Amino acid sequence: MSRFDFSDAMVVVTGAGAGIGQGIAQAFHAGGARVALGDLRKDAVERAAAGLDAERVFAETIDVRDERSVEAFFAAAERALGPVTIAIANAGIYPNCPVLDMTVGEWDRVIETNLRGVFLTCRAAARSMTAGGRPGKIITISSGAHASARLGAAHYCASKAGIVMFTRVLAMELAGQAIHVNCIAPGYIKLDGAVVPPDFEHAMLSNIPWGRFGTPADVAQSALFLASPAADYVTGEVLAVNGGAFAGRSYLPVGGPKAR
């Protein structure tokens, strides 16, 4: 249950068919918001919307890489639910491939989805807000990978670092219109159906002081905060949601290495 009241809000969430995006959409809906769920996969976004109050939900496909698709989605969502007041640019992909084996097509697919998609989503939301003279909240979803490299993820890490700087610039440009722009950088989030090597998960878990993996609900609660009046003096910031994984190295013995 949301601790915030979003009964006057219209919220757009991209990548809402599963995982973090679905969790964010559910949390805003629980807080009373009208929610527009967008995803490239029609069956996924329809399933995600099926358990929500149909009178406060709009669900449709969107290709965040495509300018016309994004603009059409926002127009249809606003016809159905009213003007957007909160937008969550969440859609993204995270394939793995070493640079020497990576094709231009693989690089472009990640950058176009993760970075161009955020640009197009945020631009559409900001244009609607400014045209209507409305204050608003825009939240981008980056990753801990924006600041911590991962083997095989050059395209992904580059896209997530780009999202952080895009967020900061947009926050500066929109402050005069009372539009807040912030970023959430999740750590390792455990997603249903994701197949991850056990050794990788063990290594990740060993460096999380909180002692567990994150969930979509953890990210959703942070999105609710940033979209609420409680964060009205916060803009251009990156909120890490990672159980303390960036606090330091926690795999050393207590007391650290012995002096020599």
C-alpha cells in the first residue's frame, strides 16, 4: 500500500509489462493514480494491466526507440486518462557481449532502447507539461552500472551513464517550469523468470550489506518518494537503491586486511 496520495496524478510508465516497470505502475495505482502502462510486448503489458482497476488504467504498446510511437502513445494515454503529471522512463534492455565480439547492430540496439528511449520519453512528457503550464515529476531509471563497470556490458554501462548526465541537464533546463527530473539507479534487482548464473548471484550478494537482493517494490517505493511533495526540493539527483552495495567493499574480513 502506498504511503503517498496520487489520486490527482496521471502517471506514464514505460517498460511496464514486467519487472521494475510493472512494480512501479502497481505502486502508483495503489496510491490512487491513473496509470498508463507502455511496453513493446502487447501480451505482457495487457497482463500487467489486467489486475488493476480498468477505469484508472491505459495499456498499450510503445517502441521507445521510435519518435512517432512515443508521441502516439502519450497522445492516446492523455486522451484516455488526462494530462500527464508524472513520467517514469524505465524501458531498457541488458544483454551481455564482449566489445571485441559486439556488432554495430548490438551496440545500437542497446543505446537506442536505453538512451534514445529515455530521451524520447522524457521529451514527450516535458513537452506536454510545459504546453499545459503544469508542474510535474520526471524520473529516469539508470543502474548502478552507470558508475561501476561490468564485463561484457560496455553498451549497457555506457547507456546508463548517459542517462545520469541526461537527467542532470534536463533537470537544469526544466527547473524554471517547476518540473523535477531525478534518476533512480537500482542495484541488483531479483526479477521473476530471470536466469542468472549462481556464481554471479553469490558474488553480487556478498557485496550487499543489507544481505538480500532488491525487488521491484524497493525501486517503486523510491519512485513514489521522488514523485511526491516530500521530494519537492530534490532535482537532478541520482538515488541509489542497492542495499548499500556502493558503500564499500564488504567481502574483506572484519577489521580489514592485516598490516604488514
